[in-house]
Amino acid sequence: MSSEPLEAYRHTGKFTLPGVLLPVLVAAALAYPLGIVYSLLIGRIPFIYVNVLITLGYGLLFGWVSSRLVRAGKVRNTALALLVGALAGFIGLYFDWNGHLRNIMQGGPALYSPSEIRGVIPFLYDHGSWGLKSGGNVTGPALAAVWLAEAVIIVGVAAYLPWRFVSRTPFCEQDQVWLHERKVVDT
């Protein structure tokens, strides 16, 4: 028996192309209908605490799907897992904006381009599109803070879940499987 200290487990950093691309493609496929439903729920439910939970659930959904597909694709690179989850979150955020514009603008296109969304943001910043019981529409810096918080929740949660899975789950390169049990060995 050797008295040399054992080297701590580290992922190899390997990945498969489908493991990286599939989560992004599935996020894009799910995001259009989910973005419309999400924006309808946010627009129709007047309780801010429920809206925060809906936003958290929206981000969790993209993170969960990305995490499962990163696992199935055998991505052992934590940075790539984080990037894939963040991309899925940004896709979800884009389609959230698309759904919001579809809900507030009658007769608009089925899909707004990023430049069209960017063009509407200054108008919404100045005039708002929703309000609180106590007054008119929320506008200006308060609205920008809500948008920022929403973006951080959606993208942050979507990025965190696949990163957390890869960073905490050992992978057996010999058998090409994720391990279900983690043993701590005194090095």
C-alpha cells in the first residue's frame, strides 16, 4: 500500500457535441410556447410574490432540461455546462420578451426579432406596460430593476443547475457513466 496522497477527483473536461448542442436546441424549441404562457401568467396574476415564483419556475424549467441533456450528452466540463445553461436561459429570456410583446401588441408578428425587441424597450421604459394597484404603470429605473431581476433569475437559475450537476457528480471514464454515489476518501 502506497503512502502517497491520493489525487482528488476532477472531471476530464471532455464533452460530446450533441451534449452541448442538444440542450440549446431543446431550449429553443420549448421557449416559444413557454415564453407566451409565462408572459401571460406574469401579466394576468397581480401578486408579485406569485410572479417571482413563476419566474423562478421558468428559469428552473430551462435549467432542469439543460441539466438532464448535459447529463445524457456526457458533458464533463463545468464551464461548458454553465455556458449551455446560460444560453438556454438567454433563449428563455428572449422568448419571454417575445411573448410579452405578443400579449401587449395586438396584430403583431408571431416572432419579434431581437432588433424589434430592442426598439420597443425604450418605449416600455418610458411608458410601462403593467402597473401596481397603488398607481399607474411602473416605468423608469423601477421597471429596469424588475427587468434586471427577472433576467438574473431566469438566466442564473438556468445556468446554475447544469453547472451544479456536472461539478458535483463524478463520471467514470472507463464505463462512460455518471456515478450515483459519492465517497469521500481521506487523501
